[in-house]
Amino acid sequence: MAPTSDFEQMWSDLAPVGRSASSGGYFRQPWTTAEAELRSWFAEQCAARGLVVETDGIGNQVAWWGEGDQPGVLTGSHLDSVLDGGAYDGPLGVVSALAALDVLRDRGFEPGRPLGIGVFVEEEGSRFGRACLGSRLVTGATTWEQARELRDRDGVFLADAVSDAGLDPDAGLLSLDRVGTFVELHVEQGRDLVDRDVAVGLASEIWPHGRWRFDFAGQANHAGTTRMEDRRDPMLTYAMTALAADEQARLGGHRATFGRISVQPNGTNAVPSLVTAWLDARASSDDALAAMVGAIGRQAHDRADRDGTSLDVSAESVSGAVAFDPDLAARLAGLGDWPVIPTQAGHDAGILSEAGIPTAMVFVRNPTGVSHSPDEHAETADCLAGVTALADVLAELAGT
Ligand code: GLV
Ligand code: MN
Ligand code: MN
Ligand code: MN
């Protein structure tokens, strides 16, 4: 892949990597060959710009432009995708960061403080179930000792996946010591910007959100000979719980989704013995999130009593409300006619912000709001407006 400074060329270079021929969506799971290709692509792009990439022991990457002891400005995002995801969620922030650096150089800009471009691994948690795992590990929000025993759907331990990808976790993690400010550009994943008829916005906050695992256990039995009143069917308990989650989220104006389930033994002619389902829940405040998840859990337990099943609920990853640095947002808002909007999606920016790093996000309009889907889209003109906005932001922050 020939490195180039052109946004559209970079975009088309990336287009085939991890793309499903049948759906057109992306499978860029961490520590796979698709992700290794993306990591090499990023290193080549940085090298073509004379920047040296540091890859840490789990695959997070950073390249710095400029020297000095002043706290640096880091921009970037992630290159992994959800299963069958869109092209923009993550890569738009990385490609835009490289393109913004080109814009700054074309303008003759010299950084007054170090300016870095970074890529965080396993942002989506699509393989090991923990969202923003790369950034959580570098900030210390999660420790390697806690994470190494995580298993993917095939039972592979995280520690083995990382070393099988040719990385050495003992080599250590990226240091954020140089990072004084973090800016992540991201495709918008809702319709705020399209409703406001603007191409670019800034983020005010991230809703609190999390993932909970529900294990519904019953008794495997014959689908024909077992009378309905004799069954202990965990699928029924799960189905009612999914309806309860939908009802609770609608009542409060929040979000609740069961997007993943696994069924044992998963046979058409057997009552299942076990249904495991993962709840993704998001709400406008920490208290509202706790109340909603509590209400869903109570309804699930009540239904389990009625169905003769049992239920175990465990939290997998929970992120509290994130308010981005208001002084930084106010400083950046003056650079353009950019609305400041909340988001219900999680981001590495939220993790860095919670670690005490002043952080901002730049959103690029999504004409349909569809995301985590092959249908995710952004118009090239809007992406280029995002690059210019990011260049302006970086010039403001790294100029002196
Ligand atoms: C990640 O993109 C999330 O918000 O789930
Ligand atoms: Mn995402
Ligand atoms: Mn993302
Ligand atoms: Mn995300």
C-alpha cells in the first residue's frame, strides 16, 4: 500500500481490509490478520510522513511530530470494528488525523508542542467483551492482570491472542505522560448534526453505559414429549426480559439492547438448558442507568421464578457519565460554527477524559444516523470539512 497524503486515497486503501464480500460490512477484530494489516498500514502512513511509530505490547500505536517538554496534544481513534460494522466508526478519526497533519504541514505550521497521532486497540470490545480495552489498559482503568484471563468466543485467552499476534505484553503499554490534551474525531452515530444541518460538531458528554451478562438456566428437554406445564425453559425468561428491557428504556427515554445471545444446546427440537444474553444499557445519568438495569433485573428474576429457571446477572464493563472539559469545549467552539452535542456512544476519549486528561471530540455528520452497521455512511465533503476542523483544532492546541 503506497502511503499518500490524500484523504480519499487513504480511504480507498483501507476499503478492502476486513470487508465482507457478502454484506459489505467490516470484520476488523483485534489481534486478527485484518487488524495486523491495519496496524502496518498506520505505521507506513506515519513513516511516509517522517514519523516514528511506537507500538506497545498489546498493539496500541502512537507517532509524535515535534519535540519538547511541553504537554503534547494527541489525536486519533481506533481501527477495529464491531462485527459486520461500518467503515467510518474509528478509521475516520485515524485517517482524518493523518490528513489534518498534512493540512497543517501544507499551511507551514510548526508545532509549538508535540502533536501525536494514536490508535487504540479493541475499542469496540467485539472480541473480548470489554469496550475500550486498549485505552482502559493504558490509563490503568483496567489492569493487565484483570484482562489477561478474558476469553473470546472460541475460548482463546486475551494473553494468547496478543502473543499470537506477535506482540509482547511484557514489553509494556503506551505511556500517556506526554499527553496534555486528547482530541478524537469520530463519525456521528446519531442524527443530531443532520437535524441541525451542519457538517461538524463538538461533544459535550457521553452517556453512562455498560454491558451486563444474563445467564438464564433451565432444563434441556424434548420439544415434542415435554408438556408445556412441565418445562423449565430459559428462552422464555430471556424473551420476557428482552421485552422488559425495551419497556424500561422507552419509559425513561434511555437505551437497552440485547444484541447478542448464545443458546445451549441450540437445537431446534430441544428446550434449551441455558441462554446467555448480553444487555447493553445506556441512560442520561448514572442513577438512571442503575435504576433501569435494576428494574430489568427484578423483572427478569420474577419471570425466572414463574418459569422455574434461574438467573445470574454480572456486570462486564460499566462506564460512568463523562463530561468533556468545558473550558476546552468553549475554547474550541470559538473556532467554528459548531454545535456542542451529547453522545450515547462510548469512545476512548471518554476513558482518557476520566483519567484526568482534558479531552474533546469532533463529530462529522452522518446523513442517516445509522452506525455499527454496513449502512454507516458519511459524505466525503463532510469528512473533508472534519479534516479542516480537526486541523484548526490542532493548530489552536499545539500552536504554542
Ligand atoms: C462503541 O462504539 C459503543 O458505544 O458501543
Ligand atoms: Mn463503535
Ligand atoms: Mn468508535
Ligand atoms: Mn465506540
